[in-house]
Amino acid sequence: MTYSAAAIGPFGSIYGFSAAGADIYAADTPAQALEAFKKVLNGGYGVVFITETFSDNEEIRSLMTSPLPAVLVIPDASGSLGKGARELHGMVEKAAGADILG
């Protein structure tokens, strides 16, 4: 099966993903991000990039229950808040069973 990628966030933060072939879903509010996330869940995506701004949305988090799509947190155009690195660190620790990244 072939999967595609999607990116959700403010247009200025995600438009570059379209050059790599990802579908982009511009969102400026948590409600728009939630609506976009619901669309990508049923869209056959293997990976979804979502900006840090919307990654803490409780409703979006509650929908992240299956292995696919993999959801990766990325920084906004305004800069990183460190959430993406913490998320990745936690995923690696959970998968490896130990803190191998330090």
C-alpha cells in the first residue's frame, strides 16, 4: 500500500511541504487544525506533520489512537518551542524501553 504525507498548520509554516509532495492543510485556529486533522485521518496518509502550535490540542490528541498516520510535531515559522524534540525523545524512549538519546 502506498501512503502519502500531509502537513497541518499556518500556511507560512507548512507551504514548503508541498514541494516535497505533501498535501497541505492551512490552519490558523485550533478549530481549523482539528477539522483538517479529521480529514487526514480518513485520507490514506502515512505521516502527518503538525505544527507545535496545534500539537497540544486535546481533541487532536484524542484522535491519535492508531499507528497510522504517524504524527510528527514540527516548529512553526516563528521558531521552535522544543515540543517536537520532546515528542520524538518520548517516542524513542517508549519504543526502545530506555532513554537512549540522553
